[in-house]
Amino acid sequence: MASPESTINGPTKAAGADSKSLRNAFGGVIAFIILVLIGVLAFSIRLFSVIKYESVIHEFDPYFNYRVTQFLSKNGIYDFWNWFDDRTWYPLGRVIGGTVYPGLTLTAGTIWKVVNSLNIPLSVETVCVFTAPIFSAFASWAAYLLTKEVKGPGAGLTAAALLAMVPSYISRSVAGSYDNEAVAIFALVFTFYLYIKTLNTGSLFYATLNALAYFYMVCSWGGYTFIINLIPMHVLLCIVTGRYSSRLYIAYAPLVVLGTLLAALVPVVGFNAVLTSEHFASFLVFIIIHVVALAYYIKGILSPKMFKVAVTLVVSVGLAVCCAVIAILIAVVASSPTKGWSGRSLTLLDPTYASKYIPIIASVSEHQPPTWPSYFMDINVLAFLVPAGIIACFMPLSDSSSFVILYIVTSVYFSGVMVRLMLVLAPAACILSGIALSEAFNVLTRSIKFQLPGIAGNSTSEENGSSSVVAPSDVSKTEKTEEVAKEKPVKKNRKKEKENVEKKPTPSKTERRLLVLPLEASVIAVLLLVLLGAFYVVHCVWAAAEAYSAPSIVLTSQSNDGGLHVFDDFREAYSWLSHNTDVDDKVASWWDYGYQTTAMANRTVLVDNNTWNNTHIATVGTAMSSPEKQAWEIFHSLDVKYVLVVFGGLVGYPSDDINKFLWMVRIGGGEFPHIKEPDYLRDGQYRIDAQATPTMLNCLMYKLSYFRFVETDGKGFDRVRRTEIGKKHFKLTHFEEVFTTHHWMVRIYKLKPPRNRIRGKTKKSKSSVRRSVSSKRDVKGKRNPWH
Amino acid sequence: MGRSSTVKETQALFQSLRSAYAATPNNLKIIDVFVGFAVLTAIIQVVYMAVVGSFPFNSFLSGVLSCIGTAVLAVCLRIQVNKDNKEFKDVAPERAFADFILCNLVLHLVIMNFMG
């Protein structure tokens, strides 16, 4: 591996061992400084939301993680491990210890504990908000290590700089985005680095570290199945292309055994580590690599003739046994309806699976396929540096570069299925682009260097072919040959550092002359590449500042006089709930707001973002789609006191419940067939104006969203749907409005208590109706499945 | 006739296998015996599970995986200690053994935690 060398100083004598080691040491120091700066860059580019808004936790899922971390910091790890949460999924509750990926909360909890024991008084919230930027700095360093193993330190530094800034990763790891991916991407890249390191060195020590890093990844994110399928794929690729070596065995076999055990230790995974199809690939390749290892061993100790005999014998016997085993395996797997795969994994393999069978997975916006522009938005310039990187990986092709190629190909496929997985593509794209840029700079700077006047007889001044050539006597000319490897962000002043990376000149001296490009072309190409990097930096900073820093719990907009108007309705509503309701009151809302309600308002909710119980969500969806009386009955049977809806019609907030309403209908209709989606559509179109269907105009969601809406502007003009509403003047019979926030974004209603006297019907007939309904077992006649 | 030639070939094959294996040094043979012992223990556990049933599953899993893990690690040690392996000639056998011990420590720590 070449080491980065900088020749700022004057001339050095050729073949001086001292000067060479001095250059190496100097280069090492420069690389270290650059890495520190990359870490600072990664940390600071994610702080835009803290500067623009405040240090607050964003979105929905991070609120759950924050609540869990609060619990952990207050009650300690044993209570956390055995925690049964009764304030969510009422009346079912949720086993937190067994259903959460503990890596993130344990990491933040540990950081908080350590920092507080050093008497630095950071609150849990501060630690949670800043965990993601810290780990993104670590992820950049891990990318440096990984790419250094593949190609060399220059490529490593470039890849690290690219990963520090790539918008796709920024979007999931800004300060405040306290979600699993914040630590998981670091764990992913670090695990891959240790795998490649083990593959390159064959040391069992790194294999152990690899298994431990894989354990950290399993603790952190459900995407660990990507690792446990990618590595066996790579091993298979190496075996098939004839690159089997004993280092491959040492890299893979202990990882499978230790990794499976460690994965089974995490309660969320448990026995799924050996029972689900997602892990079968690793076991299959485990068996295959043992067979191959045995074959190579026998080949080594036998003569070729005997080996041929052995092969024919083994093939004939082994084939029969193999077929029998595979037949048994297929029978076992095919007997389960999902063939042993989980719903989300099946969605990755067959993108249309979710929309057909599990509407909840299909309804999450993160699970939709990405559009083409989102590739350019999220990885920008890297999108067309990646193919160059793939080509650069082929010359020469080694085990590690074949791994990187496999990684990018699979991650491109998966990112095409789910937009959320663009995040897994980001490190691969950065690594390959770093390789591409580094190789390009290599070639161009070498061309420039060997063609500068004054470097006469460059090939003859070489003593040994293993180090770079430095002959010039002019300081100015040497400065010209130093090139940019990374750029600092816009915030700091634009001082360009230059770094010269040289490869071992393996071709002969005559060949080297052939690889040289014309001088002017090289200079212009270098300048253009630097410009490319500049565009990338500008885009990344813009994306971080404008696109990905919104905390989504606080919204802003520009007012007419240039000021900033803040919409803080969500927190207003949650604090109203926490101050004006009893601790044990249950709040019903759509599952999006469950985590925020439990974390900020501290009230029990029916459904939340975990979406583990489809029937319960369908019940809430049915209630929202039913007329007032039936909805009241459903909610009353679940002990609900308050109903919360989000309404964006007054201010033009597009992610409100009316826009999500069709999903409520679909999910509810999936479980309770009396809810039919066409009932809510007029001619296949979803409308809420005067042309809407009566079912739509009478359903609870419509009524709760538009109650008294006509009082705001006299006409009831909905700014999101851009029409006037259909039913303008109506009264609520079973609900009463208790709170509407300042911009009407969150509206809270209370269930009216049941009437003491029922006019017109006696108690006896009501109970007989109830009994007949429940005894009929006819789903069509059932209005309220909870009676 | 073809059959007898295959039988003779098979016998010759096993003969050559045995003679080639007898030439391996003693320390490697000890490691091989250890590997065989570990695999045998794993097979015994699987047979026991088939007879008695798989509850508690975590104990079964930890038992079998500890045997297989020890076998795999011993094979890795053998690879690194084998003098015929050109790739590992600059790795001292003591270093290989130390790595082996470390990995076994981690493995058995996890096993003891998982066994329940």
C-alpha cells in the first residue's frame, strides 16, 4: 500500500531511507489532521437544525427512542430490559424489552452516564440530539479505514470526506434525528471494514472483532440482514471465481458461528437468527465453504490422478445426498405461507408484495420506491462517479474490491425498491466515488508531474521501483503537483489542501511513459475535478441547510415582510394534553402521532408508529371512517377519552389526516369488510367538496376535521385540497371540541359521556339487539366488533 | 468389470489418502483430533435433541453452536499453524494460538450468557 506523501519541502535525495521514512511520517500526520477535520466537518454540517430552530428531537420515531432512553437513564438497565409498557397500544401494551433494537438507546444511555459521571451536566435530550452527528463522524472514519483496505489511504480520505457530506446520510442523521440509522450506518461500515481487514490479513483477532461489530449492528438496526446476506454472497462469489483461500475461511466461518450466537442474544432477533429464511443464506454458504475447504485440502495432499478418482467418487455420492437434503429443506420452507421470510424482507425481493398483502407497509412513505431525481438529490455527483469507481475496482481486481462492487450493486437494487434504503447506498457510493476520484487524480497528477519541464530524465533518477520520484529543484513547481483530496465546507475559509498520492509504479519505465496524458489536458482535467468537488460541497451544504434540517414538529414559513413565521401547533397540542387531562386518559389518533403523544404529552395511546398489530390499527381506521355514532361506540369500548386529529386546511399543511384518510379506509377495510373504499370516492376520485359521497361527508374524520371550519373565512376553503368543503354547517352529537391549536393544525375532541336516559328505546330491546348481533357471527351485520 | 476397477481405484484412493495424511506433523494431527471430537459432540447433541425434543431451544442452540464454533476455530488455528501454508509464514504460531484463545474466550462468554 502506498502511503500519502507530501513534498512541500525542498529537494530530497533519491533513495534516502531516512527521507522516505520522514516523508511517510509526515504523510501520516497530514492524514491524521485531515481525518480530524473530516470528523469536525461531519459533525458540524449536521447542526443546521439546531441553529435554525432549536435543539429538539425531530419527526416521530426519534420520540419513541427518546422516551426509551429517558426510561433507561432513570431506571437502569435491568428495568429497561424487562420493561412492559402499558401506556401504548391500549389495552394490549407493548413489551419494550423484547421488541426494540437496543443499540441506539444503550449507546446514548452509556454516553449520558459517562458524561455525567465526569460531572459534565448534559441532559438526556442533549445527548440524544447530538448522538447522530457524533456517530456520523465515526462513520466517516470507518469509511476511511474500509477504503484504505480496498485501495489505499488517498482513496480512503476522499471516501471519508464524501461520506461526511453526502445528503442521503445527512437526511437520517441530522442533530435531532435520534433514530436507529444514526448508529447503524457506522456499525455497518465498521463491520465491513473488519471483514475486509480479516480477509486481507487472515488474522483471527480481526475475525473476533468483526463478530463483535456485527453484534453491535444487530443490536442497532433491522437492516443487519443486509450484512448477513451480503457477506455470504461475497464468499460465494470468491469461491466461484476461483479466489478461495484460507483467509476467506478464517474471515467467514467464525463470523457465522459467533455472529449467529450474538444475533440470537438480542431479544428482538432471538431464535429468528436460526429459524428465518433471512439467515439461511449464511448457513448454506457455511456448508459450501466447508466442502470447498475440504476439497482444496484433499487436493493438496493427493496426487492429481488420485484426486480425479476422488472427485468422481465424491460427485456421484455427494450429488445424491445433496439433492435429498435440498428437497427436505425446500419442503420445510415451502410449508410456511411466507416461505419463512418476514413481510418487510419480502417487500424488498418482490416490490409489489406489500401493496397486495400488507397495506400498512405499503402506506409508509419511506417504503415507496424513489424517483429518479431523488438519486441526484441524495448522492448528487457520486451518481456518475460510481461507474468510474466500479471500473477502477477492476484494475486490479482483488477480494476486497470485488466485495465493494457487490455491495454497490446490491445496494443500488435495494435503494430502487425503497427510498429509505438510499441510506445503505450512500456509503457504497462514497467508497466507490472516493476510489474513482483518487485514481483519476493519480493518473492526472502523474501525467503532470512527468511532463513538467525541469524534471528531466525522470525515469533514470529512480533507484528502486518501489517509491515515488521526487527530483525537482523548484519549490513552485512542486507545489503545482500537489493536488486536492478534499475541500472544507463553506463556513470555513476555503483553504485548499493538497495531497499527493502515488502508487507503486508497477509497470516498467517505458510503459509509464505511455500512461501519461498531455500536460494541458491533465491540468484542465484536474481543475474540472476540483470544480466537481466544489459543486458537490455546495449542494451538500444546501441540502443539509434547507432540505433535511426540518424537525417536522416545528414548521416555519416565510412571511410577507421577510420574517419567519413559526408553526408550533404540535407541541402546543401535546402540552395542552399534558396539562389539561388526567394522567390515565386515553387518547386516540392515527398511528403517526403515537410516539409523539406518549413522549411529549405523556398520555396512553391506542396505536403508535410501531404498527405491530394490524387489527388494532384497522379498528382505529374503521372508527375514523365510520359515522359519529359507530365511531363513538368503538372508541367508548376502548376506554378512549380524547380523539386527536391533524388538520392542515387552514394553513396549507399537506400531511394532515384528511390526506392520509384513504389509507385509514384501506387498512380498516382490510380487516372489517363493511368499510369499502369505493364508498368514499366519487367516480374513483377522492373529494371532500360538494361532490363528495355521503359516506365521506358523514364519516368521523371529515366531521372532526371540518367542525366549525366555515367560521374561519365564511366559505370553508380548504387550502390543501383547494376547494370549498362539502358540508359546512353541522353539529357534533357524540363528540365535543375541547381544543384547537392556533393555526387549527391539531384539533382535540372529547367523547361525550353515554346518555343516562335513552329516548325512545327501552334497555331490554337494546340488549336483545346486541345479543342477536353477536350471536349471528355475520360480519356484514356487525357494526361494532367489540360488542 | 468396470465395477471392480472402480472398487480397486477407490481402495487405491483411500490408501493414498491414508499415506498422505500420515505424513502430516503431529501437532496438526492433535488439532485434527480435537476438531473431530468437537464435531462428534455436536452430533451427539443433535441426536439427543431429536430424541428428547428441542425445549429449551436456547440451550440446545448454545450447546451445538459452541461445539461447532470450537471446531471452526480449531480449523482456523490449524490453517495458521500449518507450515505448508505460504500465506501465513510470517505469523508466529504463538500469535495464532493467542488469537485462538481470545476468540474462544469471546465464544464461550457468549455461550454462557445464552445458555440460560
